[in-house]
Amino acid sequence: MHALNSIDVQVGTCLRKMRFQRGWFVHTLAKAIGVTSARLLEFESGETRIEPRIMSEMCRALGVPPSAFFAWIPNGSMNATPARHKLDAA
């Protein structure tokens, strides 16, 4: 078993809280975003990283912007200029 990524765990925790706040069962949200209940539980636990397409479906179903999944990050931390990486020529 691989170590869980702390960001994936935090995003999953936010997802679970949003689902609970709406009183939705796992299968309700899973069906709304087009995944199995087992897959949704993997997202919520941080075992599986949420793909952009799925994140988009989650935002639509939950009625939240993507930033809602990162509300745990202190203000200003996401505004930092990302490091630039030089791509190797193939």
C-alpha cells in the first residue's frame, strides 16, 4: 500500500464535509458525478487523486467553485507564483 498524499487527504475531507452538509448518501453524489460509490469513498479518504474532469462534475453537483476544496489553505498561499520547470526535449 502506498502512502497517502496529505493534499489528497485534505481535499477528500472537504469533499466528505460538503456531502454531509447536504445530507447526501455516498451513492447520491456518486451517481451525480458518474462514479461508483467505492470510487467516491476512495476520493473522500484521499486514496485516489481526483481527476480534473471528476472535480468539475463534483463542483457542478455540489454547486461550489473548485476553490471550495482548498479552503483549508491559508489565504495568500495559493497566490504564490508557481515555480517554472524546464521541459526536457524528447
